[in-house]
Amino acid sequence: MTRSATRYAYLGPEGTFTEAALRQITHAGDELIPYANVTAALEAVRNGEVQKALVPIENSVEGVVARTLDELAMGTPLVITAETTLPVSFALMVMPDRVGQKITRIATHPHAESQCRTYIAREVPGAEIIDTPSTAAAAKGLADGNYDAAIAAKWAAEKYGRTVVAEDIGENQGAVTRFVVAELPGELGAPTGNDRTSLVAYIDIDHAGALLEILTEFAKNNVNLTFIQSRPTGRELGHYHFIMDVEGHINDAPVAAAVTGLRKICEDIRFLGSYPRVR
């Protein structure tokens, strides 16, 4: 049976870590379309421009990607159907005609900058850091002449014809980023025995013991909570939601029981998907 091609949105432009991660899970014939930011990539799924989007959600060094969490927690519901991980390594690059010249302004994504601070402080002290939506956007934008260097993946330099002047400049050589595939809700995949379930729990208003109440539901059902992050709802001070990952599938009895318990104590629960774990 011939497999139909899939249209994917991803955090662009071409040359991002997200594109590299997406190429790990796509097939010949699939269409990979870059978008300027996470919001635009997920909106492309919501409005039907694409069937799926791959976006970064967590880095082993810097933690969560807040924009991804907020976009999944709010707006038209999307579900996570798969995940993948990618080791990340950073390079400092310049335009070919600027090799050897002084660097006073460096562009990169904030997560990359924070992982390369030691190198920057040691090798280019005092350089101004310019934030960009992605590391590849920094590499691509070098041609505009608004900054002297960019920190991005080595393959971004190859893609845009930049010259790498230093490789592996990150402080943690084992850094890994986790990415998730998001799409409109549909048929739920069957349990695999090695799954992750993602949820958003909305509390009515902040009160003493709110987090403990949530944690208790997982503990009493023997469900391992692997990730939890609080985020403001944006409504007013004191209104928060918790984004959580737990081991297991929503159709596993312990997870289902925990979610049933959460519905009794929370204002609302948003199911973000059950999908096979890769780590």
C-alpha cells in the first residue's frame, strides 16, 4: 500500500535544529515547510495549511520552550502524536569576507546564547547579543550586515554559505533537545507499553495546596510524573495552569484514574496526547 505524503510545518528558516530533527522522522515525498516561529507553525496546523507541525518543547540544559507550552495550552486544541530528540552543537560563523575581523555583535536564539556564554565571555568579551527567532535565522541574516557573527548549527553555515570560525562552543557537549509532533485531534494511537501522556491542568484560582492536590492524584494511582511546569493563563494574577508529562498511555488504567481524579479538583483538563516515548 502506497503511503500518502504529509505536509509538515516546522520552526524555520531552513537550517534549524528543528528541521534536522524533522528529517529524522519524515519520509521521501513529505513536504517540509518552514515558518518564522512556533506560533506560526502551530497555527498552520490549526488552519489546515499543513497536517502536522514539529516544534521544540524542552532542552536538557535550558529546560522548557515556554512559547511551545503556551501555544499548546491555549487556543484551538492540538494533540501531540509523536516525539523525537536531537543532540545540539553550536558553531560561531561569519560571512566569508569577514573572517579575522573584530566581532562586536553576535546574533542567535536566546537558548543558544545561554549555552555558549562561557565561550562568548572568553573569546568575544563585550560583544552585544542580538536575539533571533531561531539559530538558522541568525545565520541567514548575516548577509544583511546588521551584526558580525551568528551562533547556529554547523549545517546552517553550509546551507547559507557562511564560514565557521569555531565549532562545539556550547558549555554542555551532551545537550539534547526534545521536539514534538502536533496535529489536530483524531484517532488515538494504541498503547505501546512505553508511552508518554501530556496534559494541561487548569486550577480555578491559586490556593494553598493546589499543586499538592494534583500531585496526590498521580501518587495514589502509582503514575510517574516526569515533567511539570506552571504557566500563567494570562487572565489575571493568581490564575495558572500546570503542563505535565506522565509515564503511560491515557488508556492505561492508572493514568485514566489519575485524570479522572484531576477532573474533580481542577477547573478544566486539556488532553495533549499519548504517544510513544523516545527517551
